[in-house]
Amino acid sequence: MADETQNLSRRDMMRIGATGVAATGVAVAGVGSLPVHAAEQASGKLPTRRYGRTGLEIGWLIGASDWSKELVPRAVAAGVNYWHKAQAWNKDSIPAVLKRQPRESYYLECVVDRVNGDHTRGKIDEEQHYQFVKHRLKESGVGYYDVFKFHFDYHSIEEAKSNPGMVRAFERLKKEGLVKHLAISQHHYNSIGGDMAWEIMHYLADNRPYEATQFFYTYGDRKEVQEWIEVAKKKDIGTIAMKTMGGVGRASHDAKFQKLLADPRYKDSTPAAAMVKWLKSNDNLTAAVIATKNFDQFRENAGAAVLAMTPKDHEMLALLAGYNKGLTCLLCAQCVSACPEHIGVTDIFRYERYARDYRDLDRARKEYAALTRNGTSCVGCGECLPSCIQEIDIPAKLRDVHNLLG
Ligand code: SF4
Ligand code: SF4
């Protein structure tokens, strides 16, 4: 069985490496003339980039512990070597393909959340975070985690200044050789009177021992995110983009959008491939998390990650951006500051994304149900409308999302 899996992986690798993403409709003709690293093309492997001060050389696509058993070996063969949410694996569920390899040949990230909470609730508690990681190490038998990642993150610079509990838990574990590097997954908190992700990350880069950051980033995003990526590169802070595929999922299920793709202008590109190539074209960005449900999606993304953008990809992104206008929230949180009701519009529309783009209605409904203020709190005042970079009718969309998830 193991050999069969390996053989499949090799065949898949050949498809990714030798024929690029032909199976997805993206042509490879002319690839040789594009400025792609020859070694990347020759090996068919994902490119790697240095994850900031951690010094880890990580594959450009990030793997996740919730990927299917069938997908993981293929992803490993393609060069995925960094696994987030790895704390979810125990001795029985950690993929055999990883167990077979020397431990130092792949990187495991342990997500550490606020205690008894979510993004807006819960507390930072040094002892409990310390014990949590020790417990997960015992259950998983992996020996150590390469990256300790604070999730359900700082709500404000003030909290990052005054509450050292997460950093202390990391430092204790590091002394014992149980974790190696410190990272954070940072969200915006203007809905609860806190700071924006980039404000907090700028502070952490200069004042706390965080070596790497993860944050929302997609095509058309705010300039402050772009600026953070540039600054992070200069300061040698690693950067992984999350929620990267703004609108790609819903467009792929929209018959009207699919009809538009018949135009020769878009031949030889796809929304997903164009988005991957665009993300990858930012040399300052270390890597990307892309929600991946099956091998076809992975193959499309991995194939695109070894290619450079073409004029057709630019056309495709322009088409997608037009489709997204008025429809797809980019999770920028600009509107939230204007809302007198302090509605977490970004969170609500993020859950809509789980439902409409990832097709995970259960998760979307579960997250939506946990909100203290949902779409019904909107009084329709319209204060948020001028700030929306996507020109979305926010009150109408809140009603629509509530009907879907409420
Ligand atoms: S319309 Fe609704 S979401 Fe927009 S600012 Fe008013 S209350 Fe907030
Ligand atoms: S609704 Fe508009 S302003 Fe608000 S987070 Fe989404 S894209 Fe940004």
C-alpha cells in the first residue's frame, strides 16, 4: 500500500513537473521563455522560500493536518514540507509518509489558541498554553514542534505590550527543546476597539521575539497589507498569506462566470492558477495557505506555483476582480471602524466564504452561531458603505448571509 502511494505520487509529480498544469487547462507552451527558476521547473518541485528569522526553508504551498490521507503523500512528493494545524495529529493519525521521513526533513506548526475562547473571547494563560503543547507532543509522539503559533491572537498593541503570557510559554518550551520558533496568525480587531493586524505586526516585529506572521492577503487587498509584506521582508520576518483565494471558489461554481471563461482572452488560464501565480510573483511573501479539498485542486495550485504570470493571467484576475465587485468581501475590515453597532462584518463575511467558496456550510453555520453580534444587529444606517473597497451593499449582504447561516 505504501509503495502504491509512492508510485502514485511519482506519477503525479511527473504531471506537475513535466507537463505543468496541463490537466487544469493551463498551457505550458512558452514556459521556457518565462523567468522561472530553472531548478524549480526541472524538478517539478514547489519552490521554497526562507521563512524569515526562523531560517526554515519552506515549500511555497502550506499543508494542513485536515488534508485527506490521499492528498498528503502527493503533496509531500510535490515539495510541501510545512504543515500547519499539526497539533491535531496524534500517534495514529499522523500521516505515514511523514513518519517514514527523518523528523528534520519536514516542519510541524502547533497552533496555540486563547484558553476557552475564540477571536474575541478567551484569555492568554502561560501555564495552560505550556501544558497544552506538552500534552499534544505526548499524544503525537513527534518530539518537538518547529513552530509555536499564537492563534486567536493579540487584540491590540496594548495587549501585546502588557501580556507576555504567550511569549513566556513559548520560551519555557523552547528551553526544553520542545518548540523552536515563534509565529503569530494575526487578525483585525477594530470591531472590538482593538487594532488592525498590520499595526500589531509592526509592533511585534520591533518589540517581541516573533519570527514569522500569518495574515489575510488576496488580490485587490489594501495597500497596508502590501506594505507590511515589504517591511517584514526587510526585517526578516516570515510572511504567510491566508484567505488568499478571494472569490475564486464561488466563481468556479457560478455558471455565468464560467460562460465568460469561453472568451479566448482567458484561454490558458484559470482563476485559481492566476491567483496562485500572482501571489507567488511577490518575492517578499514567503508562502501561501490555500484551502485545498482534493488532489485536483492541489495539482492546479502546485502546477501554477512553478510558473510565472502571463498576460492571460492578468486578464483573468481583472475578470475576477470585476466579478468580485459588489459581491465578494476581501476581509479588509475597513468598514468595521465605521459601524456604530460594532458589528464584526469581516467575521460574518469570512463565514460566508466558508459556505460559498469552501462549500463547508456546517463550519460556516457553527462559527456564525458563536457570534455575539450577527447580521441581525445591523440597523441599516449605511455608515459603512463609503469605506467598502468592494462597493458591497453591506446591510443587504448581512441580511443575505444571515438567511444562509442564521
Ligand atoms: S449599515 Fe449595518 S453594518 Fe453598516 S454601519 Fe450601519 S449598522 Fe453597521
Ligand atoms: S465589506 Fe468591504 S470594507 Fe468591509 S471588510 Fe469586506 S471588503 Fe472590506
